[in-house]
Amino acid sequence: GAVVSQHPSWVICKSGTSVKIECRSLDFQATTMFWYRQFPKQSLMLMATSNEGSKATYEQGVEKDKFLINHASLTLSTLTVTSAHPEDSSFYICSAKGLRADSYEQYFGPGTRLTVT
Amino acid sequence: GQNIDQPTEMTATEGAIVQINCTYQTSGFNGLFWYQQHAGEAPTFLSYNVLDGLEEKGRFSSFLSRSKGYSYLLLKELQMKDSASYLCAVLDSNYQLIWGAGTKLIIKP
């Protein structure tokens, strides 16, 4: 149980285009989903926290107009990188937290490797 | 500020034991996680400690001392597949996960 999927697993796009990444909890409902970015040999950097039906909370330094997050249902959150540039190339990982109030474990998706040319 | 420290890299021999340390200074504490991350993959959950002491789970054990702001992950009978990065993360007073930079563990035959 507690499986999270991401799509696509990798994507190459041209500078200036937009890319949408989907994160789905397959066998549980996720009230909260998290979006991380990870550059090579660095740790996870939390970009934003999204709760179903409400606006995402962005971490300091993350542009909300550039990284659009939508959490339309208890099983799906999307991250859209708008007007992508080469510096946005990174490994994007989502995670989901289940409904249980006393459980703080995050279940991670397999990640999406974005390359902007 | 919030800070989590772990060694950048460690090397160990197949079949041996290795201990990966993590020290933390955070605003509040609601538990500490250890995750394993293979290169190019997402992290996978290893352990969660919220009370002091040692939790054993097969070849992996995790220890916590809240008074010292210290935890370690102990890996026994090392296998080549244990080569990975090991991430320490603390749940702070806002139930936000604060991540360490990770320890890259290299296993040699």
C-alpha cells in the first residue's frame, strides 16, 4: 500500500515552454502533497505544500507564478513549470501524506527528471 | 535557524557494520526519519523515531537521543545494494520535514 506515481518519469523541453508533472496517490487518499526539487549531489529542497481544495503554500524563494501547483482531488496534484529555462533542469519529486492525523510519514513518487534545452 | 548535519560520504566493506550519524538543531521536534535514496530514484522510508532509544528492523537499526539532538542509523551485514544516500529528516514544531544533505554510502567488496 501507499504507492505514489509520477508522470512523466523524464521530460526534455525547449526553453520557454511549459511542462506539467502529475503526482497521484494510487491506493490511498492524500490530504497533503509536497513538491521537492533536487539538484545533483544535493538534498531535497521543499518547493511547496499543497492541500486538497486550497492554494499551495510556497517556500521562500520559490516563485508561485512560475511553479503552478494544483491539488484538485485527494489523489492528484500537478506541478506546472511555466516558461522553463535551463536552470529549471532538475529532479522533481512529489510526496504524499495520508489521511491519518497521527501519521507524518511521506510516501514518495519515483521522481521526474526535467531537462530544459 | 534550523540545521541538520550528517557526514557527506562514508565508505565501508561488504559484510561489515556502518553507523551514520545525524545531529540536529530545529525549532521543535516531532520525530526523526531516515530515508534511503539510490541514485536517480526517490527516497524510500527506513525508520521513524520519536522516543529515545534504539529501534531495530532487520539489518537496519535507528537510535535517537532527544536531549543530545542526535540520531544514528546502523547498518549491519552490509550488502552491495546498500550503496546509496541516506537522508536524515526532522519533523519540526510545524510538522514540517527538515532535510539533511544526505550521506553517500559506498560499499566496497
